[in-house]
Amino acid sequence: APSPSGGSSCCMSSADSADKCGSCHASSWTKAGEWCGRTEENCKNCNGAWCSGDGPSPTSAPTTAPTSAPTLAPTPSPTSVPSPKPAPTPSAPSPVDSSWVKGTYTTGYWDCCKPSCSWPGKGAVDRSVQSCDLNGNILTDGNVASVCDGGTASSCANNKPFVVSSTLSMGFAAAATDKNGKAGLTGDGNCGQCYELRFTSQIHEPNNGWGGWGGSHPNLVNKSMIIQVTNIGYDVTGDHSFDIMIPGAGQGAFSGGCTAQFAGFSVGDFDCDNRYGGCSQQSGCERLPLEFQDACNWRYNWYGWLQSEGKTNNPFVDFRRVRCPQQLTDISGSVPDDDEEFPAVDGADLLV
């Protein structure tokens, strides 16, 4: 469908990845005033396609990249990968003080299921997190069943992570909660909230005969990622805090959602036949649908997955609640009611 304004606009979802502007879903154009649609650069960083009134070819999305249980042992080293493009460097990161929760680790997943925060009544937000139908259209009915339960509601493809600068990325994640409600991660009440994750140099304790393993690549240490919670994970324990949505990082317990959403692909194409941990080589990203490949590559290029002889994975973070940047709420459609009570992150609006 043509841009509704007749001028330049940003398409967030389309029927044909080869002609995103010409096949943009009517409900997927950014609305007037939304951050993603203000400029071509903003649109690219929201994983959208920048389209003029006469529908030229879209600009490619930036190199960017969700799964369930963590990979508990190092795997073979991936092939070498290019360095991310140079970008403006924000001011020095704020010091970690008592407002931060320390010593937790992250994992990744992408199972295509409807986010649990898309169901009505989840979280203290102005509206529930958006979900999409099997054609990529944003659903207006929050009660449509998940594609992982035989329905048609799925995660929107633009919920993948993206680079803001060399030291800051943004994306979406499941909050890993347990019955103790560690660190304020208690369940449905976290839906829509945003957190700054500061990657640290901590590594995992010896496990099953392995010595200290995993953790952040040295180039990831002290970088930040701002995530918005769109899903809740009640089946995790220990020091696990966030399960970041990253295509190619593993489908976990739900293996039927992605094949229902993307015809012509096998189950193994979405995580290189590794349900828990996902692709161990960057070349495996080529098996994913085209709209996911940039986000899968983000996992290696920015996040530093399985580098340093395959040892870097499930990185540790310090984290704190922050105000949701518009770059994320424009995509999710959801803003916490108490958002203004939390600090904005320096550098979050570098590209405004």
C-alpha cells in the first residue's frame, strides 16, 4: 500500500521483503509524530523501510538481532566477523550505584510466539504490547490466540534488537522471574517496563566439569542495552535476569510458531537445529528469513556471541529500571504509567 501521507514515511512491516514499500501493510506505516518515522535514519534504526511517495526501494536495515534456556558450555569458535560500523560515542556511562541490580546474566531466544505482555491486563501500561498476525499486520484484538497454541497472533518481526551507537543497542526481552521476585522482576507487573543492561566482565562459575566459562566479550564490557519487557519467563531460576529477543538464538520449548508464521522454512532454519542456544556460527544466519538476518548478525557483530575461541556467551549484566525511549515504545505501542518517574539514559536519543 502507498504511504498514507503521499510523502516520505516509514514502513514497519510488509508482505514482500523484496518490495517493502510497495507491499507495506496498511496498518504498518508510522503515525504522524512517531520517532521511527521522523527521518530516514530513525526509520533504519527501528528496522523499518524508508519509502517516498512514489515507492522507491527501501533502505536496508542496520546490522542487528530472541530464546529459552542458556547454553551451558562453550561451543566451537565461529568464523571471523566484521567490526560494527563506527558510530558516535555517547558520554561516559553513569556509575553503577545502589539503584542497580548486580550479578545477573542474560540469554537469548526467538520463538515467534505471541508475547505474553500482549494479552489484555498485563502490566500498568497505557496499552498492551503489540502483536502481529501471520502476515505482519498489527493486531487490534488482544485476545487472539498465540500462533504457538494454534492461533494467529505472533511476535512482530520488528521486535528484534538494533544498534543505536557503538556502545548502545536497544531491543526487547522476557523478564526472567521466579517465586521470590528477585530484583523487582516479579511477573506480569513488569510488562512494558524498560531496563538498562550494563554488560560486565563477570564469567560463569564452573559447571559440569567446565571451568569458568562464558560471559561478555571484552569489547562488550561496559556497553549498554536498553530493553523493554514484552514477555515473562516463570520457568527460570538462579541469577538469570533477561532473555533477549534475538532471531537465531533458539526457539526453546515452542518449535511450531515460526514455521506457522513463515511458510517454506523448516523448524531447524530458525535456530540452526539447536533449540536451546541457537546458531553457533554466524553463517547460520543465512538460514533465517531475510527480515531476521540482520538481527541474527547483530548477535555476533555487536553482542560478541561465541567469540574468543567460542567462550563468550550468556553475558552478565548490572541492570536498573529506566524511562522507556521512544525508539522502543514506537515499536511496541506500550508505555508504562509510571515511566516519567525513572531516569532517561544518556545517549538514548543520539539519533533523534
